[in-house]
Amino acid sequence: MAGFCAKEASFFLKEKVKDAGTKQYAVNWKAIRNEEYERKFSKVTSNKSVNQSAYNHAKWMLRHINGVNTEKLYVLNLDTGEKILKVSDQHYPGAIKRTRHIDKVLREANKDRIKLLFMHNRPKENTPSRIDINTLMEYSGSLGLTIGCDGNVYL
């Protein structure tokens, strides 16, 4: 958005969401911006830094999908919280398409026996899909978090 200041860009995005009639994909910020939501992440693992990383990435996802029928994906190292993969450039309705790059990164992590924390959002208040569960089962010892726009977090 060259030529836009942050305030103008923010206004543009808000107007775009409003005009597109996408209130059905809006994030319930009242459910997100409170201590109860943050506490949900304190129980993901026994490692505080991994939990904090998951919480921070979840907030980032929600800020960037508010009002849009799309998904974002983060894959974190389950032992350290380090980001291994970020997929934020796809804009398919309610989905993430596997690419060669995604498969390569996940194959390498699997080869190195890195336990993974898969995190992705749902544009609506949906639970993990069958595809989500099947993908998770491909990676032994890994976990999945599905981040709902309504404040739900599914482990």
C-alpha cells in the first residue's frame, strides 16, 4: 500500500470489510481482548514460552483475517515456540492450499524429528475439519490449535 499512511491504510481496510458485507467473518474482539482468552493458551503445553508464542501468533492471525473468509497458518516448534512456517499470502475462501514449499518445510521438520504446533484460524466459529485432523496425524508428536473468530480455541 505505497503512499498510504498507517491511519489511511487502517481506514481503507475497515471500509473494505464493511462494504464487502463480511460481518459473518468478523472477529469478536470482546472475546479476544481479555485475560480469559490469554489463559486458554497457558494450557497448550507445559512450556511458558511456547504458550506465549502461540498466543502472540493467534492474535496476529485474527488481526489479519478480521472480516475476511480466509485462513492463515503458523507452524511452531513445539519445544521452543520458534516459528517454522508462516502461510499468510493465500486468499482461498476458508482454506489453505498445500504447496511444494509447505510440504518441503514440513518434510524437513519431520526428518529432523521436530515436534510441531500447527496453528490456523477459522473464518467462522468452526471446529477443526477432517482435513485438519488428518494433516496433524501425519506428524507424530505434534499438536494442532484451531483459532476461532469467536474466541474459541480448539486443541
